[in-house]
Amino acid sequence: MNAIEVNGLRKEFKAYSSRSGLSGAFRDLFTRNYKIVPAVNDISFNVKQGEMVGYIGENGAGKSTTIKMLTGILTPTTGGIIVNGMNPHKERERFVQTIGVVFGQRSQLWWDIAVQESFRLLKKVYKVSDAHYNEHMDHVIKTLDIEPLLDKPVRKLSLGQRMRCELAAALIHNPPLLFLDEPTIGLDVLVKLKIREFLKEINEKYNTTILLTTHDLTDIEALCERVIMLDEGNIIYDGALKSLKEKWGEGKEISFEFLEKADLQHLEALTNDLEAKWELDEKDQIFTAVTGDDEEAVSQIIARTVAAYKVRDVKINEPSTEEIIRNIYEKGMA
Amino acid sequence: MFYVRMFFQYVAQYMKTRLEYRADLVVELFSDLLFQAVNLIFILVVFDHTEFLNGWSRDEIIFIYGFFLVPFALFSSFFNIWDFNERYIVKGEMDRILTRPIHSLFQVILERMELESLFGAVTGLAVMFYAGSRLNLEFNWYDPLLFVVLVLGGVLVYAGIFVMIACISFWADARTSIMPMMYNIGNYGRYPVDIYNKAIRFVLTWILPFAFVGVYPAAYFLGREEWYGYSYMTPVIGIVFFTLSVFIWNEGVKRYRGAGN
């Protein structure tokens, strides 16, 4: 079963531009110039129940707009959305009962009252029975380790503490689908790890579908098998994170630091029958060979270089997901 | 039923928030009471100098003023939405509202209620009793019931107008200064409408029907039979305007653009 079905989804915004100068301002009074800007440009994708999907893209790529349409906050300009078998905007009040939402930059909790009071009110809002609440939330509270925070007002919590409470609040009605918009923004490593672990756990336990946007790609690497990548309102990649790496990862880099003086041309000559491109970092005298994914070539380069020069240090680097994605955005998909 | 239950849940939550700041609460209660007392004295002093106004006696005018304060207090307590544009549209709080399974307008109202304003109703009742006793008004057994209906009608009129104004934010991005202007116009409903010229009277009756919050319903209790038609129409106008405003709100929500992160 598909938790999310998106078909030809499009959202346009009118962007007004003002003319310059005073006379321009006068003209703006009567006829305003505007452009229709598509924030999301006819995208289509499906998400299966129980999948964890990373939704990534640069600022302004249309991530938030998509999430807001999927959660029923915004009305699409054209296109079809079926989430949990409903049209989010048309049946908003019934629909939101089946989703949980965490916006990293916006609090769901009441600022002035204790966390448990917020939970209690949300429990009423979502019509959760005592039995369900106790069984489910006891576990959530324990796993997120927020027991000691429950009687504190939200305004006294640190960002990491608050985020954990936000996550718990979004799960009070145990929704089958969870939207997380930048849930780890500004959090320290330990809190991040805890949140990731927790998300994995509820995904396994309840088969919860999770759609996650983040700028921190390590989140995606830790959680998601699948990524959807957005650029200027278009989906430019939709598939497994692994094959993204295989397809766009540009081989390996081997860096050498030598004890004696080395010569770039000589190194190039040594490996001229292999796929290797040498670069020299003049400042640190680090010689780097860029090669493909062929393991034989890697070991050959190392073997020949080490035989020719005395080596202080050798490093083999694989490009990180972040670098791959930066590459894709810089060079385009083609 | 769910909505009634949620209403009381939010009221309870509101009380708790207030009790969190105990010192504030005491100061606020005190200043509210003081404000209402000053208000009361002020009304009596101001109207002391008017004798007759277009056929209305001083006490009648005071009575209308007192009546007006009751629906106005209820309105201010529960429809405290004058900063809707800034708080919910510009800051994007509307996003959060829209992810919860309760009607969005109802949520905004619940979140923004300001129960201290209810003290104004006490002042209003005091003013009415003062003026009423001097006028030797006679009351029927069903008058208190009618009072409740007319007050609610007045609240709906006020609420309808201000919800519609709040809805402008869904269409226009810029902040508008219509809200404070409207509060001023609302004050015209406190005085007998026949002291104004015809055009203003028409506006206050049919376009921005503030007259239905003060003078029209109050005329019923003053036994001014020539106005009874308008008095009875108060709940109708209230329901029409409020229904219209909810309709516009629902349309507006569809146009909500959200705030960028």
C-alpha cells in the first residue's frame, strides 16, 4: 500500500516585483508587476507504507512547499495528492488525525506550560484514549529520555530537550505517517544520534512511514534507504541512496605524503597505464591520485608509489554523500 | 460535543498558564478591576453633562452604553484576533494550526482568548442596573433570556466583522491598519444611531452593523417600541454576519501561502 501518492503536483506563487524610484512606486500602485514562479514543478512520486525517505535539496528547492502540500497546509495549484488514502487539503481535519508533523523551526508545544500539560491537551485534541496513551507514550517518553523534562515549562528547555519533546508530541496519536522538516537542525551529535535511533525504532515497531527533510546528510545516511532530490522544483533523483553513490561517486582518492622529495611527472609516468590522475597540493606537499572504483588499480597505484618513494602517510578517501550531492548541484545532472 | 469539550480544555489550560505567573495574575486582576472602576466613573461623569440627545435621556444613553459593554467584553475575551496577521500569517503560526484536527478558526480563537476582558461585562451590568433603576424599567420574566440572546447576537456581529477583517490577511500580504480603525467605528454603536446622519446610520445598520451591538438591542429593554423590529433582528444579523465570515475564512485558508522558513 502506498502511504503517499503524488501525481503531477505543482504549486505556483505570484512573486511581485517593484519598479525602481518614486515614479515606479506610483505605477506599482495601479499595476503591479508579477511573475508566476513555480515552487514545485509537476512532480510525481509514491512512498510505500513503512518506507523512510529522505527529501533533500538546497534552500528554495521546494522541499518545504511540498511538505506543506502533503500535510494539507497549502493547496496545490494543480496535480493530485493522496496521502493515507485522503486528499490532505479537502479533508484536512480528518486527514491530520493520521499524520504527525515536526517542523524543526517551529514549536508545536505551548510555551508557558509544562511539557506534560501540552501532551495532555494534544491527547484530547487527537482524541487518544487513556489506555492507548499510556501504553504508547510511556515507551516514547522512556526512549527519548524526556521523563525528567515533563514538569518543566517549554520555555525553560534547551533546544535539544525541546526537540525530543516535539518529537514525542508529534507521536501522541501514534500516526502511521510522520513528516519531519529539519528535525535535527542545530542539535548536538548526541541528541542527533538519540533521535535517529528512536526514529529507526518506531519505524520497525509500528511500520511508520517517515518523510524527512534535512540539510544534514548524515541523518539521511543513517536512516533512509531512498532519497528524493529536488532542484528548482523538479525531482532530479529518486532512488536508493546507495546507487546515488555508485553513480555519482567519482572513485577514490589516494593521498601520499613522502619523506623525500617527489616529482609529479615521475609519479604520472609510474602509473601511466592505470586510470589515475595526479594532483599536487603545493602547500603541504601532498600528492593525490584520483582513480576510479577499480580496486586493482588502487592497490597497483599504492604498490608502485611505495616502491618508488619512502612514504610518511597514505590515506584513501571515498567521496562523502555531501560531496556527491554538492557535485550534482554544481555540475547538474547531465 | 467535541468542540465544547475542547473549549473547556483550553480554558483550563489558559487558567493554568495564568497561574504559572502568580504575581502577574494578581497585578493584572488588580489593574483590570481598577480600569473597570475608572471606566465606570468616567462614563457617569461624561454623561453627566448631556441631558437629552435627540429624544434620548441621559439615563437611556447610559443604559445603552452599559448594554454595549457586555457583548463587547465577550467579544474581546474570545475574539482577540486583532494581531492575527502578524502572529499567524507573517510568523507562520498558521502552519501549526492547520496540522491539528480542529477547525482552524476555532483553534485561533481558543489560543488567543483573554478571559480577563470578561470583567468588562461586570462593569456593563453595573452601568445597566444603575441606569435601569433610575429609569424604573420594568422587566418580564423572559427578559433575562432575551438579554442572553441579544448579547450573543451582538457578539456574533462583532465577531463576524472582525473575522472578515482578519481574513484580508489571506489575500493581501501587507499589514493593514484596518483593525484599529474598525475598533473606532465599533464605538459608534454605543450611541443612539438616530443622532447620526442617514448615510452613517445605513452603514452602521447594514454594512458594518455595529448598531446591533448597542443601541438596537438595548432599545428593547428601554421599551422603545419604534426600534423593536431592529432589536429582534439582532440575532439574525449576528448569525448572518458570522456565518458569512466563517465562509470567507474557509475560502481564505485555501489561499493561505504559508511563511517561508
